[in-house]
Amino acid sequence: GSVGAGVGTGRHRLTATAIRAAKPGTYQDGAGLMLLKREDGGSWVWRYQRDGRRRDMGLGRWPDLSLAEARKARDRWAEVLASGRDPIAEREREK
């Protein structure tokens, strides 16, 4: 079946095994986390909305950053967003 087939529409639709087997494409894990997979790897992106604008925040390269690590990163930045701060601006400030 396809990646995440038969799984609910909530969070955590992907599995590490399914990702490894998946063809290049865009795969949604839920809560804004997605993997943009290519032949040579891929990248994790978290899509969120702030002040009515959609933002895409890169979280890291797959497979260097695992699915579990990408979820942790997404959750960390979602807390920043929930506290009223802009995750991308906050990350720039941390650098």
C-alpha cells in the first residue's frame, strides 16, 4: 500500500520503514510535518501558519535527521509558535 495508507488523519502517519521504501515525493506525517523525499535523500519541512501567512521551516536533511528527531524538532518549534513567537525568527536569533 501507499505510505500511511489506512492510518487516521491525525499525527504520525509515517513510519521509518515506509519512508525508506518510499519513492521520491512529498509525504505528510501530520501536524504540519512533511518529508520531501528525493533519490539522494530528502528534507524535513514543518509548515505552519502565523499571522495568516503560511510558512515552511526546514528542520534538517533525511536520513541525517530521523523521523523521531524531526517530530521532536517540530514539537519544539510548535511550542515556540504557541508562545506567540515566530519559530523562524527565533531560530535565526539562536544561531
